[in-house]
Amino acid sequence: MISDLQPSGRYEAGSVRLDQAPPKALTELALPPAWRPTRTLAALSLLMQKRRLVLVLFVCGLVICTAIAFLIPPRYEAVGRLMPPDQSSGMSATMLSALTAKAGDTVGSLASDLLGMHTTGATVVGILGSRTVQDDLINRFDLRSVYSVSRYESARKILASRTDISEDRKSGIITIKVKDRSPQRAAQLARGYIDDLNGRVSQLTTSSAHRERVFLEGRLASIKQQLDESTLLLSRFSSANKTFDPQIESKAMLEAASTLQGQLIAAESELKGLEQIYGPQNARVRAAAAKTAELRAKLNTLSGSSGEEAAKPGQPASIGLYPSLQQLPILGNTYYDLARQAKINEAVYEALTKQYELAKVEEAKEVPTIKVLDDPIVPERKVWPPRVLIILLGTLVIFCIGVAYLIARDNWESLGVNHPYKQLVAESRTILMPGNGERPSTIRKV
């Protein structure tokens, strides 16, 4: 050992007199070059001398880092993956696909910017990271209470720091990663992103088919109301005037009037013949006269005219089931106006219904559909903290700091009193703490 080779006695170093063993620097100078130890050997020798203290440092570092590693709350990560949304077909999309296939992703993305288009996957990622979606999740899972914050802004920052939403440039698959202290809540948050995305995509779509469908939906409601009103007016008019189709009714009534007119002429001829033969008081003459009067009354009722010959006072009045021939032209004019309006509304309603169904199909084609590739499940293993790594690295750092301190302290004590560093420290102490900065003139043996 070097300490065994150090001679004892008195030495002088400049103007300072040393009563005990000289410093290590003087000892090394007194030894031959072959006996001078290197810095590494000197450090190893020091560590061997302080091996108990080094062991204590190692054990303390191991205990402290182990306690820290197990005090850090664990976090679990739930992962969900979405298939790339369906792209809407069109001339611009075809041109973009051709440019991308021939010139690569750079030119394809440039063409996308020039055409004013954006990839649907990037739009989905933007929607998932929007403030609206974050607020929905904060309210749905009461994250302000979970994160122990009172403001929405603070809850959004914490949620954003624990959420990672990315899109793979090659496959287009969108990955949603959510970290939380509770594995169940992490899976629920990841699923909440997907559920909220489905609703937002259908609400925020601004395609032409969507606008057409919204317009047709409002127009259908208006036409439906007009159709109901016109049909109701037509039915009320028909019920009040006892008519269904004036054209058909007039034709039927004209045929009935012609028949009655023929029967009336035959009855009148028969009555005149009987009167000439039997006289007016004969029973057959009275029967023929009654028949003639009844036919004339029916004809008058059918035609709507009040003829000179009407039903006799003792006979029952006929009940009209249909309007008269005189009333049909007037009723037909109003009836056909109402029927024409009802038919127009019905035709418009049928045409709009067909267009509405077609617009719904087109809208379903243009709205990007979100397909779940991997549904978020409850994670079984934590992703943070890496306790073994924290214990090993922390113990190593504490151990290295302790060893470095021991070596630096030993080197500092081995410096001479007149060394510039020690003089600088002594002067600093004198300036900062007057009265306590006395410069030592001798070094006593410990």
C-alpha cells in the first residue's frame, strides 16, 4: 500500500511546515515513477478503504428508489383501432389517386392541397382531438372529479396528455390509445371516443346529398300537410253535397232521366187512351193517372225543376240521394278544383318521396363509415411506471453520485493549503462570513 511507503517526520512545502505525514501529492513525487499510482488505482484504493460507506450508499439508494417506484401510481393503456373510412368517389378523388400512384406520397399530398381535399383519416383524427369531443367525454365520465380539477381547460389538458390518436400513413389505420389509473375507465374512454366519433361524423357531414336530403325532408313535410288539407276539403265538400264524381254522376243521372222520360211518355199515352175509353172516374184511369204523376215527380226531382205537376199532398216526399242535374254543373266546377289540387299535391308528394329515398341512399354512400378493427378492451398489465428500470437506474445514479462525492472530497483534502482553489474558497468564506474565515497555517494529522 502507498500508506506503508510514506516516511514519517517533518517536511517543508514552501513556507509551510508540516509536522506530520506529507500530503499525497508530495508522497507521490517522492516515489519513483514505477511506484506512482494512477487515478483509477487511487480511486479504487479509496473505495476499498470506504467500502462500508459505499455499501451503505448502495443500500440507501436501493431502498429509496424502490420506495419511489412503488409509490408512483400505475397507469393502464387501452388501445382501439379503426379501419380507414371509405373515401367518396369522384373525378377529383380519381385524379388524386392517379397522382399518388404515379408520383408518390409527396406529389399526392401536394395535389390534395391544391384541389382543396383532405384525407378522411386526417379529418377523423381532427374530430377526435376537438374540444367538443373532449367536453363530451369530460361530462360523460365526470373527469373533473376524477382528475381533481374544477376547470374544463385543466381537464382537457390532462385528457389530451393521456390520449394518443395517430394515423398510419401507409395503411390508414387510426389508433386510439388512452391511459388512466383505472383499467376499466381507460377502456371506457377509448370506447367513448369511437361512439362520439360516429355521432359527430354524421352531424358534421356537409355533402351535397346531405343538403339535398335535408331540403327534401322539409319539402315533404310541407307537401304532406297541403295534401292532407286538400283531401280533407274534398271529402267535406263531397259529404255536404252528396257527390263523388260529377262527370260519372251526370252521365248516370242523364241515363236515368232518359229512362224516366220514356216511361212518363208511355204512361201519359196510356192514360189518354184509357180516359177516352172508360172516362176519368174509372179505376184503371185513376191508377194510370197516379203512375203518370209519380213518374213526373221523379223526373222533376232528378232534373231539379219544380214542374207544374208535382207529387200529391197525400204521397210521401222522395228523399234525394244525389244532387239534381241542375246542381251538378255548379258542384262539378268546385269539386274538380278541389280534386285537381289534391291530385297535384299527391303527385308532388310521390315524386318527392322517391327523390328523398334516393338522397338518403346517396348520403349513406358519401358519409364516411367508421369500422372498428380492434375494439378497446380492459388492459391486464400496466404500462407505467417501469419499476425495475426505475430501481436500477435510480440506484445506479445515487451510487455514482455518492462515489463521485467521496472521490472529490478525497482529492480536495489532498490539495495543499496554498493551492489556488483552497485560497479562493478561503477568501470567499472571508468575504461571505467575516470572522470565520481564518486561514490555517498547519495541517494536523487525523
